Amino acid sequence: MAFTSFYFLIFALATVCVYYAIPIKWRWLVLLTASYAFYLISSPKTFVFVLFTTVITFFGGKKIGEYNTSYNDYMAIHKKEMSRDERKEAKAANQKKKRKIVALILILNFGILAVLKYFRYYLQAMGLFDTGTLLIPLGISFYTFQSAAYIIDLYRNKMDADTNIAKFALFTSFFSQIIQGPIPRHNQLAPQLYEGHKFDYHNLSFGAQLILWGFFKKLIIADRVAIPCSQIFDNYTDYSGLTAFMGFVFYTIQIYADFSGGIDIARGVSKCMGIDLSLNFCRPYFSDSLSEFWRRWHMSLSFWCRDYIFYPVAMSKFFGRVGTNLRKTLGNHVGQLFPIIIAQYATFITIGIWHGAEFKYIAYGLYNGTIIVMGLLLEPLFVKWLEKLHINRKSRGWKLFGIVRTFVVVSFGRAFPKAASFSVAISMIASVFRGGNGTPFAENMLNLGITEIDYLILLVGCVIWFVISLCEEKHMLKNGGDGTEGFRERLENRPLVLRWLILLAGFAMVLALGVYGPGYDASAFIYRGF
């Protein structure tokens, strides 16, 4: 049941109505029932996998929670009379008891993910089974990573364990975000799911706006630009120069509109019931560096990797000692950065593998990681160069240059996940620098499957998107927060009639200008398979 289908809208509407129709204390049961119904309708043959992850994570987490409670109670009584070494020993003993449980749960959950999503192709190559007989569970990467975060946070004694398996089942399977995220933390999402919310017109209004905005980005922009994008990538040997580069740009627009559009729909449905899913995109194409881009793009995955991969690696004693030793041979700058460099590569290789098993995805991670690492290593030289040229890094001109540069770097990187293979991606990147194929650029553009009217609609759609994003960015810079309330506040301050006219106009645009037609699957979100 895809987000853009009529059936999902009916399903979401029915869920919202039933949610507000029953007493508050039982509203979490409506969400659980809706979530399991959604999963059974969408992917019935793989339901057992999400159920397995739920059960082992819950009972393992409950046991870890019992260890934490015993340790916390003991320390509350005896901490003052214990020496520093005794406190360390007590903590180490508690960690040791929990470590085996954590390791077992992580091995089981990530093992299932690895076999079903990554090793299935290699097992097929060895003739062990036909991949067609084994389906990838819906949302497996999302619920696996969110369950891992839960169990690791319990191991770190940062929160209390869930004691109600039915409520925990809701946390791991919430229908609004299980398809393509965001990847929530337990302390951020679970309380909202469990407590129940009173009816609020503003929540319903803002949720409807988000849903409409998601449809706008998905059906008018993403699915329209996907046509010329696919034409270039599927026939990459026919294009070079600027036309080849436009393939990268098209995909850069498509994946953002597609992914963020799906997230907007998920957040909108949740908001209608008073549930705030975390923001997953914060206008990433306004970033003036690749590091900033990854702090704004797929934020829940980036922050997951930061907290559970980057920080543990960067702060490990082993890599700290290696970095200290390297200062003697490679200098203080490299030695000091060594743990951070290793952590960056570990993070981006993980991000690459998260997208898929093929080498092109690992190359995607290495591409981004290497550019960021080179930026760190060359930073002193870069600063001196700017000083000699008397360039003000805080000026608007330099900021604009950084945004354009980052967009180009990101666009080239898109070749790796989109192309059929790593070698095809390299070939396409090389073709950009070979010049044109003799056919005028404008003629190439008009032979990519869409008309001049489609390009005009696409342009207008992108302009509308840019203006709203710019409004949000300015609001963030002026008032803090994430800026998403900027446009909403402006809309809310308009007369009721004007607000409804704007919303109805948006609805009419989606109906009239959305990409539909025979053989076309408007439901195929790029990240649905993750």
C-alpha cells in the first residue's frame, strides 16, 4: 500500500478518525492495529521478520533494563562510600553482564538484514537458492537500525526499558514511518505513540499541508524529472558533456523530491494525530560544504551513524594511541586528525552499505568520505590561500560559491548509487569531460521523454519549492529551530479564505499536473525498498 495510492489515503483517514473516536488511553492500540494491518497488507510474507526483531529486542532490552535498575539502585545507596576504582569496577561488571545480550541481539538483527538484503545475491551466485524465493522485508533497514539504537542506548544506561511488548511492537512497526523513515530514537517517538493525543485542529491542518506538500514534490517534481533522468542513465553511452551532467542534476533533484516528499507524507499523517516525527531533511542543497550537507541530508541516518559509529571510533583509545604515534612521523595535524579520519571512513562506508550490497554503494560512501577527509587535511593550507587572496569566508559571495560547489560535488556523487554499476558510474563521470556528442544540447533535452510544457511545469515546481525553502532557511537563521515553521506561520497569518484557496490550488495542481499514465507506477518511492 503505497503512500501516493488512493487506498493509503483512505487507510490513513480511517485511522485518524478511529484514533480520535476512542478514549485517549486506548489510542495507542489503534496505532498498533493500523500498523500491523498496514504491514500485513503491504508485505504479508515478510511480517515474521519484523515480529522476530520486535520480540528478541523487547525481551533482550527488558533483561538489560533489569541489570540497569539493579546497578542504579545499588549505586544510589553505596556510591558515596565507594572509591573511584570501586565505582569503575561496579560499572565494568554491569557492562559485562549486558554485553553478551547486546551482542546476541545485534548479531541476530543485523545478520537477518545482511542475509536478506546483502548476501542473497552472493548466495544465489553459489547456487544455494533463487533470490526470487526470498523477499526483502518492508522497511527492514529502518526498523533494524531503530531497534539497534534502542538496545545500544539501554546498554549505555541512557533510558528505561519498555515493559509492555505490545507498546514496543508499536514503536518498531509504526506504519507512518516504517516504509522510508525517519529512523526514530525511542525516547523521541515512543512516548508520543503511547500517551494518546487530544484532537487539535492545528495538528490536523498542518498535517494535511505536509501531506499535500509531499504529494506535490513526489508527483509533480520527482516523477516528472525521473523520466529524462532514466533516459540518460539507461542510455549513458549516447550522452556526454553537459547532457551527461544534466543526468546527475536530474537525479539530484529527483531523489530529494522523492525521498523528502515521502517523509513529508509520513510526517503529515503522524501530525494529524499529534505525533511529531523527527525532521529528516533541513534544506540540504543550501549547504556550503559536504560536511554540512550530510548534517542536513537524511538526518536520522546521519545522526545514527554519528552516535553509534563516528563517536565510538573517534573517541576510542586504540585510534587515539595510533594518532599520537603518528604525530612523530606525519606531524601534529595528521596525527590529531587520524581518529577522526578513521571515524569518517567508517561512517561513510556504513552509509554506503546501508544503501545496498553492490560495490557502487561502497564507492558512494568512499567518495563522500574522501572529499570530507581531504577537506580536513587541507584545511590549514586552504585557510592560508584564502588569506593571501583576501577572501572573506563569511561573505555572501563566498557562501553562494560554496553552495554551488557543494551541489556540483553532490551531483557527481549521485552517479554511483543511480548507475547500473560502479564501472558505468565512472564511465558517465568521465563522459562529462569529453564534450558533446555533436547534437545540440537543447535538442538532446527535448529528446529525453518529456515535452517543453513538462520542463516548464518542472521549472515552476522547483521555483515554488525553492521559494518556500528559502523562506524556511531565513526563518531558521533569524529565529533558530529548523525553520519549517517559517512558511507555516506566514500561511497561518493569512485570512482563512486565502489559506484555503492556496491549499485548494495546491491540491488542484497535484491532480492536474502530477505524472500519471499507463505503465507508470507513481507509488515507486526510491527509498521504499530500504
